[in-house]
Amino acid sequence: MHVSTVPLTLSLSPRPWRLRGDVTACVTAQRLLSPACVSRQSSRLSPFSCWPPAGPRLAARDAGTASGASRGDVRDLSFTSTTVAGEKFEGSTLAGKPTVLWFWAPWCPTCRGQIGGVSNLAEQHPDDLNVVGVGSLDDPTAIADFAAKVSPEVTMLSDDDGAVWRHFGVTAQSTYLVLDKDGNQVASGYLSDDELENVVEPLVG
């Protein structure tokens, strides 16, 4: 039976998530989500089988994350990635400052709507806050095109193989992970621009 890979809108969160039906980066989805979601006969993804398991997105008030970590837990920053400019990036360089990790996908409308808020936050705190965007679920070119729209004050990583997403247990976009200067988790999940600012302000004040 053929299942059409048409765009699918899911209303599991404050804003609809859109899964692009014509994504061809199967290697990304296979590594990041589930090997079972990739058809052996096709390089396309089925939105019905590839989407992460349904569950509520977490706001700043919530205690846990998709990885099971809780508010106050120290998160491991010992990861390595690559910026969209092709430079090596060490997560350990984030230690000592509050950090906002923003997990996004190039085709995600919610993520596109967050560009202004994330850019403004980074520009307001260039010296006392790390703001890092982690793009995935697409190919490096699409990730770089999206990143070009974001303020240069935001460090943009190309995580096309999903390694950083897996490191932090992230399974859906858009997700924020906010850490204090000691690496303690302060908030995770979906945050509006105002919620993100309210979470960050006490950390940099």
C-alpha cells in the first residue's frame, strides 16, 4: 500500500508543528528518530511513521525533558559539533555563562517565527549569555540558509546527523534548553519569546 508523503500539520502544542512530507534527508531521520521510519524502497519519509511519539511540549514551569532530566540537573556540555561556517565547536566552551540552546529545523514555521526573538536576546546580552542554535532534520545547505537569517550574535550549529539533538535527548522542534552558568537546567521545551526572556533575565541580571 502506498502512503502519500504529503505535508502534515500536528496540533500537539501551543503552535502547530509541520512535518515536511518531501524531506529527503533520510539518514538524518534514521539516526535521530527511528530506523523503522525509513522505507527501503524510497528515499522519502512517511510523516505517519517518522514523527516522534506524541507527548506534551514542556514550558519553563515543567520539571522534565524528553530525556528525563529535571530542573536543577547539571547537563553534560562535553559535545563536539560544527558551525554552519564549517568550524569545529566544543560544547565545553559554554561553561561559565548562562546558555540558551535552541533546537530547530529549517522547514519549521514555529522556528522561523522565533528568529527575531532569539536574535534580539543574543544582541541584548552579547557578553554574558551564550545563545546557540542547533539546526537539524534537513541537509546542511538548508540549515545554512536558515542560519543566515539569524543574528551573527547567535552561534549556529549544523547538526544534520542529529548528534547534538541525541546528546540532549531532544526529539522535536522547536525546543529550548536553558542552563545557568553552572550548567544546571533551568527550563526546557517550547517557550514563547516572552517566556524565554523571563527565564533568561534572572540568569544574566
